[in-house]
Amino acid sequence: MNKYARLRIHIAPLGFESDRIVLPAIDMKADKVWILIHDDDTKQKDEKSYLDDVRNRLKKARIESEIMRLNRLDLSNTIKGIRIIVKEGGDNMYYVNVSSGSKIQAVACTMTCMMFNEKNNLIPYYVQPKKYFAYKGKQMSEGLKKIIDLPQYDIKTPEERLVRALQIIKENNSKMTKSSLAKAVDDKKIIEIGAREENYEQARLTSLDKNIIKPLKNDWKFIREDKVGRTRWVEITPEGENILEILNDK
């Protein structure tokens, strides 16, 4: 393969079936399939036979496979995992299967494609099987009737400077005074202050309000403000905690 060619990489959560992962990978000539499995071994015993079947069939089709362990019940954890695969995988094409796992995983797969598709290389798709079965110890569907491309819409993510400011608050027990935050974002060059020394502190607070506090609080709802006596505090909201969990690569 030409070293400049883009690989066709599929990402598929594992459920209680094999065909919905294997058949579209073969049909769409995948080079590799990332299989997302539950990170709790005690709760994914029933899936093991399907994982073995998927990997064996992909191997026979000469398609590489790799697994990533994620909490299938955690939306943010799944989004973060898929984002890491794409970020570390380079400028390839990623085809995200929204039909092979749980409902939470389907939502996570769809949201990832909407949030992190800056390079237009994240493509969600849905697999319509030929048959459905009531679950009685065998896979829940069989065959491949149609692969349905899904509409691609954008969900905006916050600017890097806002994420950096949010991370500073997080590192200070998720709550800090506005004056402390102003100094921290100034020290890290997240905001710029064009003022003389005698007006510097007030100018710094003004810049913090305009460039950090207002967008994080009003546009994104990632922080809240409280006043205790004469001191103003800034605290991360649950929404802010979630976005940091998703965007943190560690």
C-alpha cells in the first residue's frame, strides 16, 4: 500500500452479535477494526464468545483487529476512548459503527463523530441486518441487508483557552477565587492584558471576565459563580467535569 494512502479503520462496540461488526468491515474493505469491549471482565463473560468469533472471522478475512476496554455504561468514557483512537491513529478514515453495541454506546459513537470531525474523516454508519432474533443464546441479528450512511452534523467543542482555564480550576479542587484564577491564566499566557502597571490587576480581572468567565458560564454552562462576603468564587459544574473527562487524553 502507498505510504501516503489513508487506512480504512472501523470502530465498533461489541454486543451480543458478530455479523454487524464483521460483515460491514469485509464489505467496506476495512484495513483494521477497533473492537470496544466492556472493561469489567465479570460483566462481559457472555460477550467473550462473540469477541472470539469476531476476531477469528476478521483474521480469516485478513483484517487486523485490536480491542479497547471501556465502560460501556459510561457515555463520557466511551466518547473519550473513541477520540483517543482517532487522535493517535493519524490522518486515516474512520468508520464508526453505531449499531453493534448498547444504546449508550450508539449515542457515544454518534456524538464523537459530531464533536471531533474537524478533518472530515469520521463517518458514522448503521448496519441493517437481514434477520432479527429474540435473544436465546445466539446472536441477536444475522446477515447484512444494508449499510446506511448517517447524516453528519457538527457539535462545537470549547476553544483550547477555555479548556486550559477549566483544567486550572479542576486542579484546584474544582473551585477557586476569581483573583487566583486571573493570576493563573495570566501566568500561563491564556489571556492577554494590555495595561499599565497601576491598572494591571483590574485589567486582568476584566480580561478574565470577558475572555474566560463569560463564555464558560453563559455559552457553555461549564462553571458557576458564587459570592461569599467580598470574595467571588468560580466552580466547575457537572457539565464542565464531563467535558474535561472527554478531552483529557490521560
